[in-house]
Amino acid sequence: MGARRPGRRRQFARLLDREEIDRTRPLGRALDIVCGTGRHTIELAERGWDTVGIDNVGRAIDKARTRPVSGFVRFVVADVTDPDKAAIDPGVDFLIDVGCFHGLNNDQRRHYGRHVTALSCPDATFLMLAFQPGRRIGLPRGASRADVAKALPEWAVIDNEPADTSGMPGPLKKTAPHWYRLRHR
């Protein structure tokens, strides 16, 4: 499985390169939504983003805080669906979500959309990985392009592409994950 992972890493690096190509340094502020143990958060910081990773699981944030990093990064226990519990300042230029949105119910998605929009700068960009909709026991319900657009009405979906699933177990490959790229209008 490890030998196949570089395809997914290469795709993610290419997607980040696309976000950075037209920006000047310093790149700006980035937010990693449901960052887990912080792998993507740290990658963003090492690329030059002023990065905050949030997750509502305190143990994941504790683990993330122990990881070595070069660059500016901060980890916060927060719930993206509850802005009153998230100590994040507005003015975010770039957001990533690698697997949060597709597991939320409709009410949580509305709150998520309002909060993400309130935190974002005009013309911010957003990179979201989401499983396609489907009934799968033990896995998130998924989200279509229409689901993303409905929850984030002040954002335009400007691109989407299938995610590299090499090395993923069979059940996860069947989720047909997609990367959505959005721009705040």
C-alpha cells in the first residue's frame, strides 16, 4: 500500500501548486478544516502559508502539536459547524477540507457554509475532498457538486476532478472521491 501512496501525494501537491502559482509571498492565511493529526496543515505551513488546523477531537490536536514543523502553524480544538466554539480570526485566503463536509448532515452543512464564508476573504479559494453520495455502511454519506454548491451559496465551484484512489482499500475506492475547487464570490 505504501508504494502507491505517492500518487495521492503527487495529486495533492499539484493541487496546492495550482493554488500558489498566482500568489505572491507571503502566501497568506490558510485553514485546514478537521485537520486530524496535522499532516496537511504542516505541509501548508512548510510551503509558506500562515496555517491554522482545526479539529473537534482534542487527542488529534494534541498529537498534531507534537509534530515537527518549519513555518507558522497553529492547531486549535474547534468545530467548524459551531462558530461560537471556534477561535479563528476572519481573513482566511485558502481553505482545505479533506473529508469533513461529506459526513455532515444538512443542518451541519448549512452552519459549516455560513462559518467558512464568514472566515474567508473575498476571492479566497477552497479545496475540498468529498466522497460521492451513496449508501455505504460505516462510511460518510458523501456529497455531490450540487450539495457543495447548496451549502456554500457565496462560493462558485470552479473545478472538480476525481481523486487518485491508488492504494486505497476497495470499499474506499467505491466512494469515487472528488476534489472540488471553489472561489469565494
